Amino acid sequence: MIVPKIKLRLQEIGDARRFYEILSNPNFIYFNAALASVEDEEIWLKHNLERRQNNIEWNYTILFNGELVGARVEIVMQPANQASEKVVLKNNYLKEGLLKKIFREKDGKMKDCYLYAKIL
């Protein structure tokens, strides 16, 4: 019996073509991703490192038996940002919990943030 293997890893630029295929599929209904080309997705993926370094967003590739089948998208948001919270909840992200002292303000103080996530 072959056991299926699921792997989660940080997204890479090389994932752009498969993500574009998934996001441009007319049956994909999780959120509106208006991508005109694979190059648009490459541009998005190139900014992932900056978003991770700023603790704003963490995105992962989901591999099933070595094939890219989806993504996990995480958004980190300060509790006071209620308008943005409405947007992520409207787009079917789940509020997974409160991360204590994870975001560093410009003055050096550490702030709590909520973690929202969605599987695509």
C-alpha cells in the first residue's frame, strides 16, 4: 500500500505557473484573484519574502505526492485593524488565534496580532 505524502513548504517563484492554473480555473471560488498572466503571479510571489520579513503574511505551497495542489495563505493583523478584519472574514479566512508579541512597532514595542488563514 502506497501512503500519500503531503508536504508544506514556503512558496517559490517556480510555483507561479501552477498557481496561475489553479487561480484562473473558473471553478476556483475561494477569492477573486485577477491575474492576467503567469508573470503577474511571479510578481506576487517575489514579494513573499518581504511580507514574511515584516511578519505581515506567510504563504505556503501544498504538495501532494510531489505535485503542487494548493496553498495555505496566512495573514497576521493587529487587533485594532477592524476594517481589514472585516475584509479577510468576508473572503472566508478563518481567525485561528492571537499571536502574543509577534509584531515590532517602529518604536521597538512588541504587539499582539491575530492570525487568519485559508487553504486554496
